[in-house]
Amino acid sequence: MVLKMTQPFKHPVTGIYQFRKRVPKDLIPLVGKRKEKVTLGTRDPREAKVIHARVSAEVEARWAQLAKGRISLSFKQALAMAGEIYREYVAAHEDKPSKSKFVLGVLAKKHFNPYDKSVSVGFADTDRAKVIKDAWMKEILEPPELDAYLSKRGILLDTESYDLLRNHVQQALIQARQLLMNFHLGDYTPDRKADRFPKLEITQPSARENRGDVGSEKFLITTIFEDYAREKEISPASYKRWKPIIAKVSVEVPDARDLTKQWCIDWKDKLIKDGLAKNTVKDAYLAALRTVCAWGAVNNRIPSNPLDGVTVAVPRRRKTRKPYFTGEEAITILRATLVPQSDRMSDQICGAFRWLPWLCAYSGARVGEIAQLRKQDIQLHDGVWLMWITPEAGSTKNGAPRFVAIHPHLVEQGFLDFVKRSKNDAPLFYDPARSRGGQDGNPQYKKVGERIAAWVRKIGVDDDQIQPNHAWRHGFKTRARKVKMDVGARDYMQGHVPATEGEAYGEFEPDVLAHEIGKLERFAT
């Protein structure tokens, strides 16, 4: 790794010197930032140069270690690292041992060694005491000194090595705390067991070093993701959802060739343990990484897909009701749309509250497809009013455009009058001028749908087993079957795949769509 020399940077306001250096591009996902900044804590230029040289050496050593990728430790190496953490911990507290919170814990009747019952002491049985005890026990079992040590040196370990080192560190810190307790009691006799830690020697080359292509961006998991997204032309929403997932993976395994099936299984298990819903782990995290790795395998970035066969056993959710609104719930929502909205809302948002539920109920379209409609998408063909649901306006089911006939009840209520009053060549239900700079992955029409969903919950349709917008699609299908709507026309207007290959032939003329949509019974509000 070739690193350019840098000089201390003097802060223009405080006058305190800083170390500043741009992070190599292939290490940005691991370092977590594009530029390394460290205060040198002095305004003296000569002192700053000395400190700068030391900091520079530490940073470059850490970067060089990160570039090696994930490494494995032997038992001896893990014990040696634990010894370094032991010595750092003792050195940090030996002058004032009573300032160590673990020594203070013992003085406050705290169990400071969960493994050795002979040194345990009483602990007050109160809620406050239990909270403190649980917090301190967590630090004993998951010592923060471990991650701080690895982070400072840029060391990445595989899962097995990390667990091995953690066990050694737990025991080493217990030994350190016992020594600090002796110091506090006035006994500074050297720890005779300190020599049990061997000297640390890590000469193991990383897999990437052996391949001779350290720093090659082509094989970075982030690069593979960007290349896949560009070639596939994935939707902005998918890009927004998947990018942070891939970024988190790259922090632990930057080079995709270092991904193993066991790592993926451990990663999956950790996500679930951390509290993520199993469906989210399966359908978002695993799906994102599996798709990217599948593309990488086909394009010779990795030898095979490590996610093959890795999945989550999701328990079947108990359903206690149907997925569509009851008659009472539907009427509650539709009646609420007739109540005037706040004067502080824009005309477009007022229109969304007034018309979106009705349009979803009478079309079976997704709420986003309705919320993205523009004035020019309401069209008259052969005397029939139609909605043109097109990817030119936003996301559509399967990325295909389609016509949906407008139910006569909507016309009678004045929907076409609302459209006529709307601005030309503009969305019906949101004002682009009111955008707050949102990204393509979270467009305004999506936010409109989310707002309607929250409103549905607020007015009392709050059963968590029903989706506040999507339930209209299930209801449309149910009501369409009841009135024996033509299956082909029904599926076409909802954007569903035709039931047979033959059904995919030809088109649905406006009068056909109008005839079929007209079969739906009116909602009596």
C-alpha cells in the first residue's frame, strides 16, 4: 500500500493541529469514512510534528492490517492478544485502582467475578441494584476492551477466532481486576501469573495477500453490488433498501471471495439474535446478499454463491381473519374521506384523503400506483374514462403499464371534476414543489400512501392483521369474483400475471374494461 506523506493541519479557528489523511478507496467501507481526522491536542508546531508522526504510523499500521482482510487466530495468538489487553487495562488503572468501576463495584457489594464464587460478595436486592448488576455483568461477558483493541489496530477476525479471543479476554480481565483490588488494598506485589501470556506474533498472510490482488476493487462486495444494480437497472426503492445491507456486510467482509457459507449462517443468526424480524432477515438481508452474490458468481467475481441453501425458518403466522376489510371497516374508511380536511393541507393532499381509498376500492390497484397518478393519466378513450397506470409516473406492478376503467360511482361523486381542477401535467395527489429533497428510493407518492395508511389506523381501522392500504386489493379480488367479473380483465386491471399463456394475447378494449368494472356493487355510505 503506497501512502503519501502528510503534514500537520492547523485548524483555522482553534489553531490546534490535526492529523488528516484521505482513506484509500478500497478501505472506505472498513474504516467507515473517507478521511481520517485526529486532533493532535497542541498549538505548538514542533510538538505537533512529533505527535503527527506517531499518529500517522498508527493509522497506516491499522490500514495495512485492514487490507489483509479477515484472519484466523491460533489458541496461542488469542491468548497473547488477551495478554496485551490485560496489560493495557492494568496500566490504565494502576495509579488510581479505586477509580476502576469494577473495584468500586466490589466495594459496593458487587459480584466482580462471575466465575469464581470464592471472591463473590453480597449484593443489595433492589431494582436499581439489579439494573447496575446486569449492566456490569454484560461488560464482563462482552468486554468493550476487546472491540476497542481490535478497532484500534484494524484487526478483523473470523467468527471462531473472535469467540476464542473473547473467552481469553474475559479471563484476562478477571485477573486484572483481582490485581487492581490488591493495589487498592495497598498490595502492589507483581502479578506472578502475568507471565502466562505469550508474546504476540501474527505472521499469517490473508487470503487476499496469497491471491496477489490486495486492494483490487473488482472483488469488493460493494463494487459487485453497484455493478449488479447498474446492469440490472434495479428500482430506486430496491437500491435504497439493499445498499445499507451490503455496506454492513462489507464492513466485516470487504472482499466477496472471503465470504463463506458458515459466515453467512453466523451473520443470519446474529441478525435474528439482535431482534430483527425473521421475515426481514429472510426477505431483505438474505435476499439482497444472495442476489448480489448470484450475479457475482455468474460474472466470475466469486467462485460460487455462499448463500445457496442459507435461509430462515419463519414460523407460519397465525391468521385470525381474512386479508380484506370487513364491510364495516370499508364503510368507516370511505365515510371518513367525505369529512373535509384541514385548511393547512395542500389541495393535492386533501385530494389524496378524499379519493385514494375510493380509487383503490374500485380498481384493486396498489396505493402507490394511485398516488402517483398525473392529470394526463386520466384519459377518455372511445367514450370511456380510464386511468393509465404507467411506469412513466412511478412504480407499477411488474413494471408494465395498464389501463383501469373508472367506476361510474367515482364519476358521480365528482372525481373527474377534481381532475379537471388539477394543474396540467402535474401529479394529482402531491405537489413536487413541496418536496424536501427526498431520494428516488422514497418518492413523494410513496409518502402519500404512508400518510393514508397512518390515517386509516387513526380513524379506528387498526387491526394489525390487516394492511391499511393493501387490503383494498384483496377486497377488490373478492368482490370481483362474487360478481363473476371476467378473470382476464380482473387480473389485467390489477397488474397480475395472466392465468395462462393464451390470456396474455391481445388487449382489453375500453368498453370491455368499463363493462367489467361496472359489475362491482357500489359502496353505500
